[in-house]
Amino acid sequence: MSILSSTYDCGPFCDEMYSAAGTIRPHYRRLAERLETLPEADFQQRRAAIDLAFLRRGVTFTVYNDSEGTERIFPFDLIPRIIPASEWKRLEAGLVQRITALNLFLHDLYHQQKILKDKVVPAAQVLSARHFRREFMNFSVPRDIYVHICGTDLIRDDAGRYLVLEDNLRCPSGVSYMIENRAAMRRAFPNLFQSYGVRPIEGYADALLKSLRYITPRPGDKPSVVLLTPGVYNSAYFEHTFLARQMGIPIVEGRDLVVRDSHVFMRTTAGLVPVDVIYRRIDDDFIDPSVFRPDSVLGVPGLVGAYRAGNVALANAIGTGVADDKVIYAYVPKIIKYYLDQEPLLPNVNTYLASEPADRKFILENIAKLVVKSANEAGGYGMLIGPAATAAECADFRAKVAAQPRNFIAQDPIMLSRSPTWCDGQLEGRHIDLRPYILAGEKTVVTPGGLTRVALRKGSLVVNSSQGGGSKDTWVLKGDL
Amino acid sequence: MRLRLRHRTTFVYAGHARDSFNEVRLCPREHELQSCRRFSLRTDPDAPTQDYIDFHGNTTHTFSIAEPHAELMVEAESEVDTVPNADRPPPPTGAALVPLGAAEREEQAEFLVASHYVPLAEELERESRVALASGRTSAWADFLKIGRHVRHTMAYKPEATSVSTLATGALRLRAGVCQDFAHVMIGLCRLAGIPTRYVSGYFLNLSRQPGEIDASHAWVEGYMPLVGWTAYDPTHDRLADERYIQVAVGRDYGDIRPVGGTYRGAATRELRVEVEVREVDALTARQA
Amino acid sequence: MARSGRPPPARTQATVMLSRVAYSLYWMSRQIERAENMSRLLDVNLQFLLDFQGFDDAGLKEHWGSILASAGDEALFATVHETADSRTVTDFLAFDLRNPRSILSCVFAARENARMIRDQISTEMWETMNEMYLFLKDRSATDIWIAGPYDFFQHIKRHSHLFQGLTDATYPRSEGWEFIQFGKWIERADQTTRILDVKYHILLPQAADVGGAVDTAQWQAVLRSASASEAYHRFYVQEILPWKVAEFLIFSDSFPRSLHCCVLQVDELLRRIVGETSARARTEAAKAARRLMTDLASLTIAEVLERGLHEFLLDVQLALERIGDEVVKTTMFYSSEFDPEEQQQQQQQQ
């Protein structure tokens, strides 16, 4: 009995594998053929093997909803998400365009602020953004690159169009799952892999290291690069150690670094070793207690001073959070136009800004039909999905929006595309998104594919790991089939 | 007026401190109403300093001391020329009758919204309405009205608040020091739509008694239509005149911290601040 | 910033060892070794008392008092318990978290250190450590005492042997390995001195008791606490002669727990850690180790007994402490005054 069922229901959504007519899309045919001949027991066995492997390898994340963090495996679904080459080409171009524009935007914001003077983006929005770092004004950063690593979330609407949901420019995570998922799929379906011609993603760590080395302030061929982590208690700690090991660089905590004479050093058994580049997975707020939050014990006192003196490079730079603010997101198409004189290749989701009076009125009147998001919360918290919410929840959000309009945006609910996912014994459609990873260095490189996140709960649109999400492997094909 | 300033801060630790990283904003600003003739900063233990201009245009010095030390002394000395009162522009009564333009409001947006020490909470909003209960007139008149309201409804009490007290806390206590008077006034002005910012600095206390110490001072500046930033001291209910020296401006105390930093080691056992503001008369000046 | 007299190690940046990691590896290793030794010590002495029902109260008190004294915790014990008997001493040395050297404290601390450097150790090592921790966490001292302390001590010993075995099998032979081994051997040496020292604290027996059943049994217990009983009888002498037991545990060059063997390892690892390549010791730690080695290689038991066994053992403990401190000071914290417990403070003008 194969797992492919004739009763698969696409619903009104765009389905990744099945077309509207119910036929299998050309680039999924090979997969369908394989699944057709695969007995269900066999399929289950491969699933179980992967789950066990993840458990043993500790491919986990920590959820901090309760007082004690609990470690969970990020659930993995065996059915891959497949993207043909021509489709990917368009996405890639759009992502490169976007990060190029955002880097120019950040440079401008922290220097001349021309875009504000030309009134393309209201100054008030930028200055009141939580992550606009005044301390960083007029800083020069190596190679003028602010965002070295970006994770942009993409979704598809019911017409199959790709839209940008949001950019993640501070400490985007999930790369380790992308790499682990690929390894798992290779083990589960080795022959299918071969026959399909899937573009490899294993080069991510090398590409990342290359872009980190590129920004060293110290001339020479062996820049000293480290990964700065908040430590074992951070939810993404597994990923930090994973990446550090893949790149062959030391993983350090704030207390392992010391600033002397505006230079950064590592405390090692061989004495103080200079550090040139820091891949930091600590938020700006906590990164230097002498400049930002003084109660932070995770950071390195004097780091910003060393950065200002040009003796160390940080990836991503300080202050990039202003550009992934959900309010600024709404202006990105204008930002692309302003710096590159181009139309955005990848459109935004239509967004209403509560800080604009006309939009605010619309939001308050139609809140039950909209998706409302808090401008600065990550992880899917602080969000209202109007059509799925109770009257009380809507009223609560209405009050919040009215009280602090600058902190909220709203969007029309998008009918996210779905992908066949193994749910309790059968394949059912579940909503997915895509997070490709973009590295900006000497060249801007987009890893083919990225992390496809899937909302495992029936009908749910929330894909985040901390709220019941899982993931799939993403295959970008070398050709279109 | 020519004024000489000396500001010495000494931290005494209950033990030792090491790996100390500090930022100071003690250098008087340069603008149409004052000019800084000289400025020097020294520390003990001795440390090389670097400086940069921060977001608000304040000259900020940084220094670090790695080795263990039992005390840290930071001393700034400067000489400043302030434009005499006779030569200063009069208060903006006339021009300020026009309302603040949208462009200006946009430009000064950050001084119209909440900041760390000045959350624009309900109690401040109520107080703002009370202060302007007799009706709105011009920006300048409203600004002064709020200032006087603060002066008359708050008591100057050094022990009532601490350096971390917010505007809401000070309002509740109806007491505080110049920092709190400034924060409360800023809150009320912002809620009334007047962009207002915090100013740190010093003033020459002509009625100083022998033995009375000078101190750092805080006041505010309101942005008046067509005229720009105009200073007012709510603690003394007067305009900032030639006796006042401006050191730093910002949204609130958090942006202008005169001396601050982090270090590893024992807690601070004692903090001494000595400020001296003296007028330099022409005779002495020529000899200097 | 290389230290004087020491050639910079030719390591690539990726194999550089953070001071904090070295510190955790060192202490994780010491604490597991400490827990294991304490288990054995308590286990053997409880057995001994079972075998020897003929002790009166004074005798028991003296016996347990000697264990406490050699463990070095007499003062702290006195603040927690009034009398020293099987129950109170076992409780204090095994379960009391107020005692930083208790088995529980050691295992908890070892696990915490392992957790801090989780990415450095193999999954099996971590899982074993975690199991030990979970086993202890779920039990109360009373439960174990009632259920039977023997099983408890066996469990600890087995797990620490498993941990050390896994380390041996899975930990790469690198700088980290050197710190782990260094911690193990220095702790083992220290524990051997304490095991030997137990007998000292029992008042010199009356003339009639020397060589008597109690005396002999107590020396037998000393041997068993060091797992040396079989080795002693097979490779040394048949009878239990006090000075022969001391000689065996101090000077034997074949028995792995002897002071001589332990310090040999300590010296070797030390030289690798601080990078001593010349024949003449340069660093303070190496000098101290060299002096200790010389003593152990050249003194005779007669000379030791003449000086006084207890005094000798105390000297060795001090030397080991100095060596340990020096290594920590020079490789893990470059400033002698650095204190990992030091707080970060903020300061600002009011």
C-alpha cells in the first residue's frame, strides 16, 4: 500500500505537489513514482530511523515557555519541497536585490540619512525603531557591509506567487536544521537523490567562513574568526556549536573575550590570542554592557569601543535590526527603488501601518479579518490571526493597537501554500514557508533552497519551531524536472 | 561671561576593580551662545582617552583601565565663554505664535515620543492637561506655563529620588532634584506636542554660600517654531542665561550620562562628586 | 602576549583552547575522580565496620573521626553534626550539598562543568555524566541508607569508571585530553595521601594492640580503599605490615595508584601542558613537580617514617596543591588575581 492516496485534498490553497486539476506537478513526478512503489511500512521505518538519528545527535532547540527550558527535536517531515531551477533563478535574483538594497539602506541610515531627508521613509519611524542604535551613528564598518547573513522568509499565495513575509537581519537561525535535514534525506532516499540532481547545500559553512574572513580589519591571510554565543542556555545553542565546528572556528562566550587597548582577545591556555572577526549570535542589547544594557553578563565590555576603533569586525553589524523592523518592512519596495532604481523582483505582502492614520482606521475597523503583528516580536508571538481569533482576542488587540500604533502592522491573510506532509498515518496538506539564507561578502551568495518550515497542526498557519512547527528538506533542482 | 569649570568624580571601591570601561560626556558643546576655549580630561589611574561625537552631537570620551585599582578618579577642566545676556536673542514670544509645522514635527520626532526615563504614561498626560487647563496659546507661552507648573508643584528634595527614577516616579512623589524636574517637564511638554530635550551642564551660582558645593545641573530646551531650541530651567524658573554652560543634550538622562561604565570586581563603596564653577574676570584671564 | 621562556605553541587557530574550557575539563575530571574515591573510601569503611562488630562507641567515633580528618572536613562537619558515627559521617561525605567535597556535590559540579563544554565531549560521555546526575538527583539520603549503601557506592564507582573509560575511548588526544588526565592524576595522588592518612588519625594503638586483629584489619581497609589489596598481596608481601603498606602505596612503581606512579603522570602531563621542552624545569609548577618526583624517587620508607608519615603526606598534599594552582594560574587565568566568581558591576555618577 503506497502512501500516496487518491483522497488527498488540496483545498482552496496552492499545493506544492498537486496542481489545481489534481495532477502531479512535473517536478514532483519522480518523487511520486518513488513513493508509489514504496510500501508504507518502509516509509515508516525510514521516518523512525531519522527521528532516532536526530535524537541521538541532539539536533534540538530549547523552548522557554515554561520556567525550565525543555529541549525538543525539531520535527522533520520526509516529503521534500521541490523547486525547479527556473523558479529558483527568479527567487535568487529577488533576494540578492533585496539584501543589496538593505545594506545600502543601513549604510545611509547610519551616515548621511539621505533617504530620510528625501522623505522616502519617515524619520520618525526610524528614530523610534527599537533597534535603531544611536551609538552606531557614523561608524564605518569593514567593506561597508552591515548584513552579512540574512534569512528572508518567503511564502506563496493561492495563485502560487512568491511573496516576502519578512527579513531576518539580526541573528537568523535554522541553518543547522537545513544541513541536518539534507543529511537525513540523503540517508533515507539515496537513489532518488542521485536521479533528481539536487543542488548541494553542504558548502554553506565554507561560504559563511569566506564571507566572515572577507571583512577582517587586519591585513593578512589568516584572520582570526570566532563565533560568539550566549551559551548553553540559549535556545539555538546546538546551531552555534554545529556551525562553529563545521567552519573549524572556536566557539566563545562573552567571558572568554577581553578588550585591551581597543583590541579584542580570546583568553586561551596559550595566553591572549587576537580576534579579528566575530560572528555574533548575541543580540545588540546584550553585546556590550558598557554601552548597551549594563546588566548583561553575556557580552564583552569594551567591544563597541574596539569596533569603533576599527580593530574588530562583527557579523552581522550592530544596528541591523532597524531594517527588519516590521514597520520598515513595508517601505522596502520604496527602498529598493530609491537605491537601485529598480522595481522589486520579489513583492512584499500588502501591509497596513497602524502608525498611518488612514491605515490605523482601517485596521481597527477590520481587525477580525486581518493578521496583526507586533512590530518587534520574533518567533510568531505578539500576533493576532483575525479570522481564527475569538471576539475577546480581537478586542484585546484592538486596544493594544490603539494605544501604541507605532508598534503594530496588519496584513491581509494570505492563503499560504501547502505541501503534502505525513500526519498521523496519511499524507495531508500542511502550510509551509521558506527561509533561504543569503550571505553577503565579496559576492552575494544565496544557498540553494533553505529551510522549509511546516505548520504541523491541522489548519495552523504558524510555522515557528517554538509553536508546533516542523521542517522539510528543500530541493532546488539543477534543471526544471 | 568667561567661566572656568572643574568636575571631579571619584569612585572608591570596596576592594578592587579591574577591566573598567567608561564613557564620559563632560566636554562643553560649541554653539552660538557658548564657545569652549579649552578642555582637558584626566584620570587616575592614568589612561589614554579616545573621543567621538555621539548621535546628539555630544563629545564623548572613552577610556579603559585593565589593571586592578582601588579608586578611579575622573577630572574634567574647561574654560567656556558664554554670550552675555545683553547680546542674547529675546525670548521667542512673537514668532512662536505660529504652530509647529509638519516638517519640523517630523524632524524633531524623537523629542515628541517616549524615551526610557520619560514614558508618556497616563499620569503625565493628566498632569499635562492640568498644567494647561487655562487654555493653549503659543508654543512659548505653553512651554513656560508647564515649566512654572513643574516648579510650583514639585519640591526640591535630594533624598527623594535616585539616578534611575523615571519621570512617572518623580511625578508621583512630587519631589526630586533637577534631573527629575527636567524629566517631568519633558514629559508634560511632549504630551502637549512641544518637542523638548534634556540638557546637562552647569551654572554659576552667584548666590553660593561659602562652603556650599556646586553640582552638575539639568534643564530643558523646547523646540520653538521658526526659532529652534530655547532653554529653560524648571528647577529655578528662569531661562538659561550667560551663567549656564551646556555640556550635553539628549532625549533624557540616559543619553547624557556624565560618567558611566562597567567593571569587574568589588562594589562601589563611595562616590564623590566635586564640581566647581567660577567666573574668570578679565584681569585674571589676561594673566592666564 | 606569550609567557616568558615558553615557545608559542604551533597550533592553528581552530585548535586553540579557551581558558574557560581548560578549566572546566580539569575540574570535571578532578570531581569525578574525587567522587569515585570517596565512594570507595566510604564503602570499604562501612564494610570494615560490619566485619568488625567488636567496636565500642569510643572506637567507632575514633574510626569515623579519622575518616573525616583525612578528608579534611572536620571543621565543617562539626557545624552540621554533633557526633561522628556511621550515619552522620556517611551523610556528610556522600549526600550533604553543604559539603563541597561530598559525592553529591562533586557529581553535580562535574556535570555542570560538562554541560558548559558539552560541545567538546562526546555524546556518550555526556550521557553517562547526565545519568549519574539524574540517579543522584532523584534520591534522598535516607532512601539510600535504608535501601543499602553498598549498591549506591557501586553505582557511583561504575559510572565514574564508565565515564573515564569513555573518555579514554572517545576523547581526541589533544590539549583538552592533557587537562583531563592532569586533573585525574593530580586528584588521584591527593586521594592516595588521604587514604593513607586515615590510619594516622587513629591514635597509636597500645602496645598490646599493635599487630593485633584490629590494627591489621584497619591497614587492610586502607589497602582496599585504594583497591590495592590484591596487588599488595600478589606482588609485594603476604603479611600486612604497616610500614610495608605505606611503602607500597607511596613508592611502588607498578601499582597505578601509588603516589610515585601518580606523580610520574602528573609531571609528564604538566610538562606537556606548560610546554616545558628543556631538561631543566623552568616554570614554578614544573619545579614543584620535579622536587616532588625527586623525593618519591629517592626517599626510603624509613626516612619517611622518621620524618613522620603524617607530616610527609601533608607536605605532598601541599605540593600537589601548589602544582595545581600554578597550572590554573598560568594556563587558565593569565592574571593571578582573576577570580571567575568576580561580579560585573556598573557605575555612574549620580
